[in-house]
Amino acid sequence: MAALAAFGLTSCATAAEQSLDVGALAESASAFQAEILQDGVVDPAEYERAVLAKRQCVNDTGATVSDVYPVAARQLTFDWEVEAETEEEVVAINNEAAACDEEFLSAVGVVWAEQNLLSTEDREKLRPEVISCLQENGGQISPGATYDEIVKYVSENIDADGREITSSCLSEFPEYFMISVTNAR
């Protein structure tokens, strides 16, 4: 029996300096998501409804789904696992499950993530704690490092021997490192 675990994370993002064109996003979204996006914002109940709809869709493919749980920046996620007789069946079920995101959550998740990014001011307030975390875990970073310097340090050290240095701080302060999808393009 083949088994493969998959994870159903929602979109991630960071401080939006530019605005997201929600109207354009809604035009290319499924009818389910377009209805949620019609007023240009995603409220907590709408976001939860989209996550739960995706979870139900994944469950309907034959995957075993976990409960929904919170992650950084007020986002929700769930995990799923697929067990089948053959690897081809596992791949087919995972492909069906992945399509659930496009139907129920992808656009809504992007808007939700953008709405919940740290402001520049909040990120600046958190910067000393992030630097302290990196230093306490053996990181060689200046106490006055800027946001850009911190991001550069983390990206340069994520796969280096000091991976634990950055990964523990990424886990502790995930919202600090989230970027806007409008800035990521």
C-alpha cells in the first residue's frame, strides 16, 4: 500500500507596500471565491468558510484530513494524508486534492494574507526580538541589523551548517518574514 502525506497550507505573504487588485483576482477566481471577494475584503468568517470548504473538498477526494489549526499571521491550515493501493492512485488523489485550493481558497487566501501582514511599524517593533533570537542561537548578526540585512542573513544561512539558527527563529517569528505577494512578483 502506497502512502504519501501532503500539507494544505494557505497562502503566505509580508508587509504590503502596494495594494492588491482584488477585483482582478476575483475575476479569475472560481464562483465560490468571487462571491467572497465581491466587496474587496475577506472577513474572518469568510476566510474560515473558504478553508473549511477546501478541507471538505480534500476529504471528498479520499484523503484523510486533520482538524484545521492556526499558523502565523492569523492563517489557518490543515494536513492531509493519502493512502492507496498504488503510487499512481496516490498521485491522482493528491492532484484532485490540490485542485481544491484553486476552487475554494487560493484567491481568498491571498487577500486574507495581504490583509494580515505586519505593518512597517509593527515589523520594526519586532526587529530587536528577531535579532536577539538569531544571536541567542549562535547567529553572527549585528544588533543594529536592518530588516533587509536580517532577511539577507537568514536567506544566506538557511541551508548552511547553521540551519538551526535560522529555522528556530523563522518558526518563532514567521510573521516577521512574510512578504506581500504584490512585492514578491
